[in-house]
Amino acid sequence: MSAIQLQLFREQTQSGLTYQHLHIQINTQDGLIVPADLKNLFLPEEMVWSQGVVIEGKAPIWLYAYLVHACHPAAWVACFDPRLGEPTPQSGGAVVIATHTREVALGEVLKVNLPAAIFRKTTGT
């Protein structure tokens, strides 16, 4: 099994905008990865570049930088921040950090919920 697993979910923002949620899962026993792990990391084949992407998961900043670069062809790219959502456990904000469309603006915070499969896994519910 790869040290880094990427899962893709089709989702909608709270305002109804369709996007792809890219969840990062670190699969090492100690929860740590090394830069060499990037050599075996590939985006899911089912990525739809005409849609936006929200990147989410506990990972080092250099992995986020790599994924933002790899997702550049997408309509827009955002990073999930749980502090920017509603006062519910699975809510968060997705900060738009790159865009090729007028649909969203740079720096815009999109209100999103974690995909149900991720939320259940992290909370055990």
C-alpha cells in the first residue's frame, strides 16, 4: 500500500456548486511521510478538469503544494479549513487559491461539508 492515498468524492458546496473533494490519507504507521513518497503519487484518473477541486486532509505543506500544482488544470482549486465553516463538526470553508473561471473568486471562502464517508471514518459514527 502506498504511503499516501488520495480519494476523490463528487460533492456540492452549501450553495449548490458542484466540485470534487480530494481527500488525503496518510497510511504510514507513525502518520509521517517523506518527500520521496511523491514519486509514487498520482491523482485519481477520474478527475474532471472542468470542475473545481477542494483539497483536504492532514498532510505536510509540501504535499499540499504538490497537489495544488498537480490540480492546476482544474477550473479552480481550494484548500479546506475546518475553522471557516458553520459550528457543526463536518462543516468547513474551502479557500479558493487558484481559479480559471468567473464562477469563483480568488480568496473566496466556499462553505462545504466533509463527504459523509470521510466524516464517518474520522468520527467513528
